[in-house]
Amino acid sequence: MNYDLCLPWYWEHDIDFVHFVEHACNEQGLTFWEITPDNLLESLSALYKGEKTFNTLLDRSQGEDRFLPINNWAREYNKRRINPPELSAWSEDKATMHLELISAGLHTPHTIILPPFLEQPVPPDFDLSPLGNHFVIKPSHGGGSEGVILGASSLEQVLRARMEFPEQKYLVQSTITPRTIQGRPAWFRVFYSVGKTYPCWWHPLTHVFAIVTQAEEYKYELLPLHNITQRIASLCRLDWFTTEIALTHENFIVVDYVNDQIDTRVQSKAVDGAPDEVMKNVAEGLVGIAKSSE
């Protein structure tokens, strides 16, 4: 049996996204193979014995090593892999993407990049004054705000922070203050999926989403959110990801560059979940990759 799309997953909150993908496969006449911890062993056996195969892999196992043989098989047999891990690892390095975005002419926070603690435990002197009185410290990898320190104000905090993830580079960035539009911060998380962009209002404190309407795009001059995200997509070359963009009184600033470990919880089930309509559209776009690989 050869399947059009294989989706390995284990996180319970992915369930709605998985259903969106399965529904899109049914709508587009594609066969769908779902691999979970419950059927992983027999699935691997069938895959490596040639009893079951697939054309396209949409991997939601997110670094769970027990699922790695699926990706290894897909790479060995040159199957289409959506967001292949080696490309994800490169694009999720915030230090790398910071330099890529600057080279592409996109606005980012003023940033100092420090080498890993293990590589240089005592860095040369550097000047924090251009960052202002309060700044942000973040490791070059990871999502979900892990290791991120907001409102930092001293060199001591920077030096100690580098020890939390000693193998990673660190970014020390100026704090971005967005303008206020109709009583809410002009802070956005934009979803990208296979050439299409879905901008959402995203409150940086509550993490609550709201779709940016077409009327709002024109009224508040938010159309650049699409173009900026498309330019990031051309740099990172991922099939789907999210990016954070803030609008200050001067410019659109890309605040968090590329996140492909997307939280797929939906708003109908979680207050801080992504709008259901957006996740449905994202799923349909990804299934379209499998359709084109038939």
C-alpha cells in the first residue's frame, strides 16, 4: 500500500490539526497514513519491509527520537519531506536568520550576537548602551519563550544567561514597543503555508489571536505584513512557519524570525490557540504539496 501523505504525531493537542489534514486529504482524493505511538512499531516494520510506503511526509513528531526512522526512510528514498529537519535547524537559528534578514533589508531589533559560553566563556567587552535601559536576552534556538529574558538591564544578567544553554549563541536585543491601534498593541503573528500568508493580531502578553481582516489591512496600512512574510519565506525556504512582526511608529520590525515548531492548538479549544480557520487553511495548503507530488 502506497500512501500519498504520511503524518507522524504524538502531541495530544495536535488532534484538531490532524483532523484538518485528514479532511483535506479526503477532499483532494488523497490517501492518508497516520502514525502515532500506538501504531509506531508496526508502522516502522511495514515501512522498512516495503509493505507500506508514502510519497510525502508531514512530520509532527517534533524531535521525538523514536520517530526518526520515518524521516530517515523518507530521506533515503528521496520522498518529499515538508520542512525537512536539516532545513528547519538552519532556519530556526535566530543568529543566522538575524543576519539573513538584515542582508535582505528587513528591519529587526538592534542586536548584539554573542558566541556560545562553551566556545568563549569570557567574551570581549561589548557595549550594551545602544540597546537602551531594558533589553531582551534570548538563546539562538528554541521556541515557546524558553530561555528568553524580558526586561533585562545589566551585563551580569547577560553573562549568567549564557550559561543556561551554554552550547548556543545568544542574542541581546533592544526592546520593541509597538504602536497602539484601536486599544491593542500592533503586534502580529503571521502564519505562512505554501505561498500563502495569514496575518493575525497576537497580544505579546496574553498570546490571544485575532485574524487581521482585509478591512483592517487597508484601514491601518497592514498590507506589508504579507510582503515581509513572503520575503522571510524566500530566505528560510520552509513550507510552513510563523513569524512575529511588530509595527512601531516608524517601521514594521521582525521580532521573532522563524518558528516551524508551530503550536497547532485551535482557538475553539484553547484561549491562546490559533484561529481555527487559519489552521484549516494551513492544513489544506500542506496537503496541496502531497497532491502535487502524486
